[in-house]
Amino acid sequence: MDELFGTFFGNTPVSQQLAYLQAALLENIWETVYSTVLATVFAYVIGLPLGIILVTGEPDGIRPLPRGLMRVLNFVINILRSIPFLILMILVIPLSRLILHTSIGTNAAIIPLVVASAPFVARLVEGSLRESDAGVIEAAKAMGCTPFQIVRKVMLPEALPSLITGLTTATITILSYGAMSATIGGGGLGTLAINNGYQRRMDLILYVTVILLIILVQIIQSIGTRVANRLDHRITKATPKAKRHKADKAGIG
Amino acid sequence: MIELKHISKVFPTADGDLRALNDINLTIGDGDVFGIVGMSGAGKSTLVRCINLLERPTQGQVVIDSRDLCAMPEKELIRQRRSIAMIFQQFNLLMQRTCLKNICFPMEIAGVKRAEAEQRAREYLDIVGLPDKADAYPAQLSGGQKQRIAIARALASDPKILLCDEATSALDPKTTRDILRLVKDINQRLGITVVVITHEMAVVEEICSHVAILDHGVLQETGTVEEIFSNPKTEAGRRLVYPDGVILDQLRAANVIRIAFNGGTSYDPLIASLAIDCGVKANILGADTRNVNGQAFGTMLLGLPDDPEQIAKAMHYIKSQPNITVEEVRDYHG
Ligand SMILES: Nc1ncnc2c1ncn2[C@@H]1O[C@H](COP(=O)(O)OP(=O)(O)OP(=O)(O)O)[C@@H](O)[C@H]1O
Ligand SMILES: [Mg+2]
């Protein structure tokens, strides 16, 4: 086999690359999934409340907060979002040391991911909640809802499809950020691609990891889109029967 | 009883303060169907939103059953709001909840148990005539059906007061009538006080017992529907009661009188008897009459012959009729 491919997949013999893949691939996929899921969860634990506050705390929101506080919040979010992730990873090393007593490894790589994506999530949530119908919120107020009830029973459920779409975007962004964590010794497919595929000229490994990342993104996106559509009751979906009827009329099929 | 005392509302805007309401005083009795009418921008929505304090008046008091809402702490106000239901032009249903769950909503926030809430919600679905829509989502309903669900949701909080802000303005005339009948029915069966905001006199005609006319944030006149319809005293009132106006340019006769029917009489016999009993041949120059609760209301412009004696005779005769008032029109342009 090695003769067959020659140096087509880089200088390392293909059989050696395959052996390496076999040994390391599963573990790296797991590391990627693990860190993506965990970072997304933490990003939402922080970003979701922040996003809610960004909407409700406005002067004409349902629970206005002091203007100064809102300004600081917006400022911090903008700052965090404007630092490139590669640099942010290095900047939060002291934070990782503080929390995990280490700054390398897969767990340590989750911390910069959360720091970078929580503000992003806050903005996504803010965007979703801003779409909510002011009339419905007004109706809820008129019915005697407390601000907390409005958030929990009106704003979040009404924006659920949009929030799911945001979650999909956030997860994919975190997945791709995670691929950079090789820089600080995190594991995962990105590290495999950079450390082995690129630096050690194992092109086969590079291609395989890229394809795997593409597949992961496709899976996340299609699940996200499907769930968001399934949960959205605003649009009346044409039943298959009705669709066929239309097609008949148009003379198709 | 709802008492609005010296309500003013000022909106600060980019180009100065906007006085949307100006010293409004209004009393709405229990069980009334009270209409608040006015042209677009008159301040109707602002006024009705002041009743449940969605909008806080800049000045004045909102007193409901002798309790001043403006002076209440937030918590108590929230509880008070649960007895004031509201329906809207845009229905404002929760789009991600089924109809049944929409109707359960006010009970849910008031802490009613789920099973009980659902059972009561089904009863309200029956009342509004949509028992088979429990599991449908609002997006699957027509406008009229959505408003019925909104009414059921309003009833679910067991309110004392129902506020309707242009509740039928997005509906066609037939559906409008059906919805208004439903509201009237609810008013009569459950004794709920209803406040109806509208720019259409037809709506007032259909269901209201009392009406207030609002123009540019000022309360122009208020009274029973009969009073206002038969004899609007203000310019704004006349504009609303007779939207097409009586076109004075078309009048040819020199002596014009305006007679107002205050119910109970129809006008054809009057013209006929005027001719037979007094020998006065009157010319109908314009009429705007309507049927309210089975009685005739409205005004009619009559042109009389150019003879002072005949005019006096006719005036005397008309004045002696019950339920009719008469006045000479001096400012008419021939
Ligand atoms: N939040 C607000 N800020 C500034 N101005 C406002 C606000 N709400 C209402 N206004 C102004 O107050 C006036 C009365 O508005 P309102 O909505 O009460 O009128 P309306 O009688 O309900 O009219 P329509 O029949 O068109 O609904 C308008 O001039 C409007 O521009
Ligand atoms: Mg309005």
C-alpha cells in the first residue's frame, strides 16, 4: 500500500499514518465532543442570563436596571468579543491556573472557550429575545405577570425556535474555536490535525480530521435546524397531502 | 366602579413634550359596556392603558372599587391586574402554545392547579364557541377565531373588568358583529364591566350603553349612547356620529331646520303629518338616522317654504311631538 500511494499523503508512509489514526482517532473525537459540549453548556450558563438581562434591563425593558450597569455590561461583552481567540487563550492562562491549577490539557482548554463564547452567546440570546412580540409581552403584563414570569413563561418559550437556532450556531462556533486549542495543549481533532497532520507532514491525518470536522458540523446543523423547525408553531406547515394537492393543481408529478 | 380622576399623560419626545391625555375625568359603572371613541391619535389606547396602569399617568388617579391603583405597591398592582382582563387588536396570543394552553396561561400565573386550569379552560372554549380548537395552535386559526381564544383567555382570569382596545378592528364586518355579540353576551351573563375602545361608531352602536368622546387627549362629552347619538353637543361628537356629515352646500332652501330624533319615533309619518295637519310641505335635505336598540336616532335637515307663518307653524307642530327636538340652522351656506 505504501508503494501505491508513494508520497501522495506526505512523507510518512500511509500505513504508519493509518496505524496512528487507528490508535488516536477515537480519543480525539471524544475530546472534541467533550470539550465542545462542556464549553457550550458553561457558555450558556453564563451567556443566557446575560442575554436576558441585556433585553429586560433596558430603560424600556420589563425590569429596567441602572443605565450605568447596562453600559458596563455592554462594554465588557464588546471587549471580550473583540479579542481574537488565539490571543484570548493566552490571556486567560492565569484564570485557568486559578480554577484548575493547570493551564494545559483538554479541561484547561475549555476555560478560554467559555470566556470567548459566553459573550457571543449573550448576544445571540439577546437577538432571539428581541424578536419577541411586544404585544404579547404587553398582554402578559396586563394579565399580572411578574417580570420573572414574563421571562420564563413568555419570552423564552416564544423565542425557543430562535434560541435553538442560536444554540446551533454557538455550538459550531465553539467546535471550530476548539480546534485552535492545540496552541495551549488541548486535545481533540484540531490538535490532531495541527500537531500530526500539519507539523509532522501526515497529510492523510490532516484530511481525515478535516472531513470529520465537516461531518460533525453538518450533523449539528441539521439536528439544530430540524429541532428548531419542529418546535416552531408559528408557521402552519403544509401537510404532505396539501402539498400533493398543490402539485396536482400545478400539473406537476 | 372605575373612576378616572384628573388623568393627564405627557410623553417626552425628541421634539418636546406630547400631551396625549389632558385632565380626563370619567366614571364607569359596574356592568356598563362603556365605549371610548375618538379619531386615530386621540389618546384612546393611552387612556385604556392607564386603567390597568400599563401606562402610568403623569398626573391623576385611577380608582377601581375605591382603591387607588397608582398608590399601590408593585406586588399588589400585579394582583389587581389579574382582575382586569384585556383584549387587543392584534390578539397577542402566545404563538408557541396551543389554544388550551393559552387559556390556561392566566390561571397558571395565578397558581391554579394544572388539571383544574385545563378543565376550566375547556369550559371557556365552549363559551366562545370553539370547543374543537383546544389542541390547535394560534397560527392555525382565523382572525375571528384568534380573538375568540383571546376572549376565552381573558375570561379565564375571572375578571371584573374587560378592556377591549380596538378588538375588532382587524376583523371583517360579519366577524366583528359576532365578536361584539359575544362580548355583549359575556357582559350580560357574567356581569363583567366592559370598556370598549374604538374609532367606529358602529361598534358603539352595537354594544355600548355609555360612550365618551375623546379628541386630542381631551374628553369632549360623555353620556348614554342614546344621549350622544341623538344630540351630540360637541364638534368632535358630531364628526363621529355623522362621519359623512350633512353636506350643507347641497341645500337649496332658504329656511333650514335640524330635527333630532331621540328614539321611539320614525320620521316618515312626521313629514307626512306636517303636510296634512299643517299644510307645510317640507323638503328633506339630508338625513342621518340609525337604529339603536330598536329605536330611531339621528338628525334630519328639513327645508321649509320661505314663509314666516308656515315656519312658525311647522316649528310649533314639531316641538309638540315626543322625542323630537328641533333647531333652526342659521349657518347654512346656500
Ligand atoms: N410611548 C409613546 N411615546 C410617545 N408618544 C406616544 C406614545 N404612545 C402614544 N403616543 C402619542 O400619544 C397620542 C395618542 O396615542 P394613542 O395610541 O393613545 O392614540 P389612539 O387614540 O389609540 O389612536 P389609534 O386609533 O390610532 O390607535 C399619539 O399622538 C401618539 O403619537
Ligand atoms: Mg390605539
